[in-house]
Amino acid sequence: MKRGFFTIMAAQFFSSLADQALFVGALQLLSASHAPKWQEAALVPMFALFYVILAPYVGAFADAIPKGRVMLISNSIKILGCLMMLFGTHPLMSYAIVGLGAAAYSPAKYGILTELLPASQLVKANGWIEGLTIASIILGVLLGGQLIGPNVSHVLLSLDFPLIDTSIDTPAEAAISVLIFVYLVAAWFNTRIPDTGVPMRPMPKRLLVLVPDFWRCNMRLWRDRLGQISLATTTLFWGVLGNLKYIVLGWAAVALGYDVAKASALVGVVAVGTAVGAVVASMRMKLDQATRVIPLGIAMGLLVLVLNFITNVWVAAPFLVFLGALGGFLVVPMNALLQHRGHNLMGAGRSIAVQNFNEQLCILVLGAMYSLSAGVGLSAFGAITLFGVVVAGFMWLIKRWHERNCRDHGAEVEHLLDIARNDNLHG
């Protein structure tokens, strides 16, 4: 791997670490203010909101200026969201602003991989960056849980600065103030990311023309015989995983009697397995073999249903590790294949923006459905059943879709696989 790759990994780690810890802090803010349960469930779709609204623009923005600078600007927006949360703006609104920063960050983060590395290293690079992202989720959720916990929050709140009244009076506010410094560390790494030398694509003077351009890119990827399968798979996976962290928190409260601080550790346990699966996939899978992992998605959906029957943490922990590992092994080769097809069809930034639009739209729709269901009394067990059935059912449909493509358009599918195979060998 080139040296710049590890700088990108470090920047991504700290930015994602703060994102995940901030979710726990925002959840605690809402809980402490006795906000309705639907507002807690709405945190996930609010984070996804700007991914969907700004999808036509963020990809073009990431292709218009060096991606390290895009990541720096994005982290600055995330810091603004934290400050809004500290100074009294509603947590849902503030977290949406952090999501705005994340929406701009993602096309640059993934798009720079295709600029910096050859196709032969994309699966490995995705394995490393997804594994590191998952590691940041583990540590981020755990960090958030510890920062709002009684031991650490007591120390943070006892700090006194002469002549400065910080107005930080609660564990959640103390946690958020610490996370601002984590974002600053990520921003420093952003300044060290090298310019890849890839020619920039200037933003058009009339921004509205980006909407039909984005839609054409979206349809081009959905019509590609391999792009459509990998896009459908990653869209479903991230749509469900984005909401699963809140569902696991709800399940842990009902099945195990855990509060937010303790339950956050179980979200980290899922991420441990995902990291392991991602790293194994990066070592074992090749670009042209990505579609072979589709049956794992069906198995993953069916296994989610088993959570309804687990009431012991010593059974739950290894089960969640295994569940996460299946997901990690599934998403890494599919993500690499999607990046490969998108880069060939339309360029790195635009293809990642299309991917983010579809994935975050799925998170938004599923999150809105869950938030609405929570408002009318859907239990955690009901949510788990619903999500498990959705994953298994849609992955079965995706499997049938790919089989039909191979049967009806076999020559085209084989030609695209040959391109991936050759790029993997000679890229």
C-alpha cells in the first residue's frame, strides 16, 4: 500500500470514532430530557438526511477539488454540529448537521482509494478501511458509553477553568466537548493527505444541471449487470446496519435490562465481528468473486431472528460477533466491486455519491418506518423480526436477480467479470 493510504486510514478512523461516540452522546441528551422514544429512533434517519438531499452535489464537489481538502472541510462541518448541540440546538437538528459533514466526507474518503490505488488492491484496501471503520465503531460506541458513564463524566464535570464558565453541566455535554477534540485530530490528518495528481472535474456554474447528471449516473449504475447487484446488496446491508445499532440498544434494554452505557458495548460487539469478517474477506476474496457472497446475506437475515430468543449476555456476545462477521465478509467484496464498476462508468466521486444516496435513502426510509413504529408502540422484538425478514427476503430476491442476469445476459456478465479479473491481476 502507498504511504498516503495509511494517512487516509488514520483520518477516517478518528472522524468515524467521533461520529459513533456522538451518536451515544446525542441519545443520552434526548434521554436525559425525557424526549419521546420516536425522537431517539429518529437520530439515525436524521443523520442520513443530507446524504439523500445533497447526493447530486457532494460527488461532483469531491471530484472538483483535492479530496484531502474535501475531508478537511467536512470535518469542520461536523465540529459545527457538535457546537450547535452544546449551545442548545435540538439534538436532532445538530446531528443532522454532523450528517451533512459526513455526506460530504464519504465520496472523498472512498473516491480517493480508486485514485491512489490500482484495481488489484481495491478489495484489500476496502478490507482495511472497512475493518478500521468498524474498529472505530467499536471504540466509538464504547467511548461514547464511557464518556456518559458516571466515572468518566464525574471527572470531566469536575474540571474547572479559571475565569471561564463553560456551561457544560451534564454528562452528555461533557462527552460532546471531548469529541470536538477528536474531530480536530481527524482534521489534522486531513491536512497530511497527499494530492493524487488526478485531474479535477470543475463544478458547473449552474448547480441545477448536476441533478439530471446525478440521475443519469444513478441509472447507469442500476442498469449495469454487476453494478446493480452490488449496489442493491450494499444498499440493503448499510440500510439495515445503520438502524440495527439503535435496535440492538433497544433489544439490550428489554432482553438484558441494560442502560445506554452498558448496551453500547453490545453494539461494539457486533462491530468486532464485522471487522473480523472484513479483514478475512480482504485476504480471501477477489474482485471477480464478489457475487459469490450473496447467500451470506440470506443467512444473516435469518440469524437476526434468533436474537428474539436470547436473554443471556454470554450467549448474545459470541452470537453478535458471528452475525457481524457474516456482514463484514459480505459487504467488503461487494463494496469493492461497486467502486470498480462506478469508477469505470462515471468517476470515483460521482459513483460514491450514487452509492451513498441509495444506501442512506434506505437508512432514511427504514429509520423513518422504525421511528413511526416506535411512536405507536412497536417492541424491540417486533423490530428485530421485521428487519430479519426484510434482509433475508430482499437478499433472496437479489440472488434471483443475479441468476436471471447470468441466464439471460450471460455474455455481458462474463465480459464485465473478465474486466474485473484482468484489472485484479494487472491493475
